[in-house]
Amino acid sequence: MEDGLFLVLEGVEGAGKTTQVRLLEEWLKGLGLDVTAAREPGGTALGEAVRAVLLDRSELEVPPESELLLVLAARAAFVKDVVLPARARGDVVVADRFSLSTFAYQAYGRGIELETVRRLDAFARAGLEPDLTLLLDLPPEEGVRRQRTAGKGCDRIEQAGKAFHARVATGYRALAASGDHRICVIDAVGTTDAVHGLVRAALREAFPGTFRILTG
């Protein structure tokens, strides 16, 4: 693929994004593709520093507006230093979160006006759009149960409470239903392998020529 692809996995806490990014990266590499996998916020020195502030510094009082601007500062670096160079090389970029997270978490979750978030995000990402966003759809309470079963501690965002995460889940579904983004909703209730199978099927359907050639 001369121009590369930009794929994003999204979803509520505990939906399995990190695992599915890893499995997708392995599958795509097995097909002979060059893959760049990264997380947001993260992927750059600036992004990882922002991530540490947003997630690990639970003692900090971070106003919603500050949280939004920190996320977008990291995104600008992520787009410039990770996504655009990788796509120029012909890589498939697989990202754990991107703009849809910001709409769901900072607009629906934190209550910042959605159009304001959209305008600021458009500036940060310099007009870049994912070729496809795979939304792992899972009830937020199931995500919490999975995290507890795995013995995972809660970061600052995860500690925001049930009402917050319910609003985030509602936001994701509303954004998917709006048709404003290229989103494929994946039922994430099943096993890890079952969800990965749905991810593969979604890519074959979205990019039939590419994956027909690669998989025969």
C-alpha cells in the first residue's frame, strides 16, 4: 500500500482495545505489511508525558478544559511525528484511541460543547482522518468487571465514576449512529478471539481489494 492506512480502535474502559491492537498488529504483519502501532495520548515523548499527567497524577485537579487541551497538544505531536511519517512510508498505522475518544470523553463525558471540541480537534490533527475507526462496543459496567477480574488498578480517568462512563458509552454510540465518521461498530462482548475475528471481517469488508489480494 503506497499511501498506508490509518486504523483506530476505540471503546470504553475495559473494552479490550490494547489487546485487539496487539492482535491486529500481529495479523497485519503476518500478511506482510509494515505496521506502526501506537497509543493515544502517547507515541511521542510529549504524548507520554501528557499521558502520565492525565492518567497517573490522581492528586491533580485538572479542569475539563485543561484536560481537553492537554489531549490535543499530545495529538498534534502524534499526528506530525508518528502518523504522517508512517503513512508516507506506506505503513498501516494502528492507534489505540484518536479523535473519537476526545468527543466521547471530553464532550459527552466532561460536558464540553461538542462543536467546540470538534473545532479544536480539527486544528490539532491538521485535517487528518482515520481510514476506519473500529469501535469496540461494550457496556461500561462489563468493562469495569473485566478490569477488576484482571486485577487492574484504576487511573484518574477510570476513577471518574459510573455516571461519567455511562455518558462516554452513550457518546460513542451517538457518534457511531451520526454517520459523521467512518466507524465500524464491533460487538466486544465475546471472547478475545471472537472479537479479533470480527475486526478482521470488518477490515476485509471495508478494504476488499487490499485484503482479497493479501489473504487470497
